[in-house]
Amino acid sequence: MNVLVTGGAGYVGSHVLPELRRAGHNPVVFDNLSEGHRRAVADTPFIKGDLASDEQIADALARSRADAVMHFAARAYVGESVEKPQEYYFNNVAGALRLLRAMLSRGVKRLVFSSSCCIYGVPQTVPITEDFRIQPINPYGRTKAIVEDILSDYARAYGLRYASLRYFNASGAAADGSIGEDHDPETHLIPIAIQAALGRRDGVSVYGSDYPTPDGTCIRDYVHVLDLATAHVMALEALEDSPVQIFNLSTGQGHSVREVIQTVKQVAGRDFKVEEAPRRHGDAPALVGSSERIRAELGWQPRSSSLDEIITSAWRWHSAHPDGFQEEKG
Ligand code: UDP
């Protein structure tokens, strides 16, 4: 299939490109480079464009002769979404609506959508299954939940075939160390701890050590970005037979903040300062996802998502590229 990949220069999107090619598909990236990196795309055909422009979307669908779309392009900082909800609703919701309208007018009816476990809010129990209540607690999560509702309505009315993939904590880097995570500002625990190990930060703050968890710190379900990539390709190919797919992408295993920091120290072979800090607003004590549904329906399995493998691959990337992709923005 010819696959237009919006946000293909971003963290998850760029790791899906080689996987698509390996499976015999032809990805074309559509990205405005506001967050993404041209170098992360390597030799995949690239179209610079913005989901704010109907014309640019239509042009990209035409030039790529898209049979399907993978839609990653979205703003994805929870804290920022609280400060600037307007940006999030326009980018994430209006952007998706424009993309869908352009797809339908060209008869492109296959979409793989990048959703998030954020839509579950603060669940009462774990592991979370796909039928848990959708009750996001911040604008970012609400944009993802709204787009999921739109997709469901469009599937019924217009015959759209879609997969909505709800990621837990995307982490890790390409096996060959060529691409990895590069956010500015960086807010995620694993890259922050690695930067501390590299001496590029003073240390790591643990946001909250009085949670009702075994060591008092938050528990998350870290899933390797390469396992996410495989799931995207499997879901895309399954759209032929399963027109609506809603899946958690998770391992079912949770790790505490302290456990992550300890593993980074071990993998890096370096110590760094760790200090206790107040809770971060909006953090759920534990987010662990059941991925039984995608395992049963598509035969997906996380293969690289042990904490050790995730952190080893991330360490390889960050220690070889301490300044990330080193590119000008825009
Ligand atoms: N965290 C932390 N210190 C940091 C960054 C994150 O203690 O400098 C914690 C955060 O509160 C959460 C966990 O690490 O409990 C994972 O956070 P991250 O931002 O990586 O992912 P999230 O689960 O928020 O998507």
C-alpha cells in the first residue's frame, strides 16, 4: 500500500517508516517539522506540509497516491495542553477533521490513528482493558478521545476503516541507534534520566513518593517504540478484514519511577543525583494496560519491551547523539 504518514518525522512515526518498508509498503511522510526532525525520516519521501491547510493535505494525498493514512501528527504535551487548549483542539481535532474530509473526498478509507492511554484518565484498577470508561482529565487526552468518537461515527456513516491504537509509555530507540527520541523540551522520565547519566542535567526529580504503590512512586507500562511500529503495520494490514480496531498497545507489566531510574543507572554504569519532588499535577498512580485484545486478534506481541531492552536501546541512541538530531526547527 501507498501510505501517507502524517507526523512521520516525529518519534513514533519515524520508527514506523522502516517497518512499513520492510513489510513492502510505500510510506510518504507529511510533516510540518514543528516538532519532528527531517533527519529522522532518512530516505523516505518527504512532503513538508501542515494539517491546517486543506490544499496541502489534498496535494499530499494526491502526490503519495495514498491507499491509506497513518495519522501521528498531533501536539502531545499534557501540561502544555492545559495552558494552551486552543492549540490542542485546533491541531489535534480540527487537523484530524480536515485530514478525514480530504481522505473521504479522494476515496481513501483506511486510517491508523495514534491514540493514547491518556483517554482513560485515572482508572480505579489496573490492568486497563479497552472497555474501561473513557474519561480523560486534560485537554490532550480529550483531543484523542474526541477523534476516536469522530472515527467511530465516520466508520458507520462513510465506511471508513480504522485502527485506533492507544499507546501506553512509548520508549526506546531503533536497534541500530540511528533514530530515537528527541523532544524539546524533554519531559519524559527515561530520556531525562539518561541525560542525567550523561551529565547533561544535574539529576532527576522523582515526582511524588507517597503514591499508593509498593515503593511510593508512579507505575507506568513502558512499551518499545519498535513494538509499537510492528503493531501499526499489523493493524493497517488487518483493516481489510477488520474494519474497526481499537487496541491498547502495552505490555501488561508496570515499572515504578524508582525502578526506571535504577535500571538507567545500571545500563549506563553511572550514578547521578535523584531527589524527591512534589507530585506532578494530573499523574495517575498506576497506568498498566492489558494488551490481550491485540494479542488475540492480530497475534501481536511485545518483543523488545523489557525495561532493560528499552533502556539499553535508548542509552545507545542518546549516548551516540547527546544533542539529538541537531537541526534547526521550522
Ligand atoms: N517522572 C518523574 N520525573 C521526571 C519525569 C517523569 O518522576 O523528571 C515520572 C512522572 O511523574 C510519571 C512517570 O515518571 O509518573 C512517567 O512520566 P513520563 O512523563 O515519562 O510519561 P507519562 O506517563 O506522563 O506519559
